[in-house]
Amino acid sequence: YSYYSGTRFALYVPQASDALVRGGRYDEVGAVFGRNRPAAGFSLDIKQLVAVVPARPLKAAIRAPWAQDARLKAAIVQLRQSGETVVCTLPGQDDRVDEFRCDRTLALVDGQWTVQALV
């Protein structure tokens, strides 16, 4: 950090053993490139930031297949309008969805798209 020429700062949090953010003034660093002008900057340790930020709980959702079935599309629209989150999986896509906790699925039962619990 010998290139700093003025105020320096660091951001610490109790959960981390080192600073998450460091930065400051480094007016002289541009001289190496023939343009000595005022500058400021910072660095952020993304890995350490991810380690200290609590995981966000996954939102419950309904998994639905991707199809051109008009009844399926209508069921999805109706569920979404009632406040449900519906995640459509594309053909060939893994059924596991990382951003949501799919605890239900839309299944075609006796010609009707029905929400069923995933076991």
C-alpha cells in the first residue's frame, strides 16, 4: 500500500478476520504512465463478503414444465396473479432450481393442470 498518497480507509466487520474493503487516495500512481493526476479507489474482497453475508432464505415456488399448452399457460397466469411464484423449467433443464425452493409442481391430471406437493 505504499502507492497511497493521502487518506486511506478500511472497512471491517465483526465476522471477518480481515478488512472487506480497502481504499484511499493515490495521486502519484499515474506518474508512471506520464499522467500525474488526482485519483482515489478501493478494492473489495468478494469471497470474504460472501462468507459474512447471511444466506437469503429461498422463496417457495411452484415448478411448471415448459409447454405450448394453452391450459398450462392459463394456469400459470392465474397462479401468478394470485401471488404465487411459478418457475417454468425449459426442456432438458435440470429440475433443480437454485434461486427458489420448489415445494410444489404443476402436473397434468385427468386433463387438468393441478398444483401438487413435491415429495
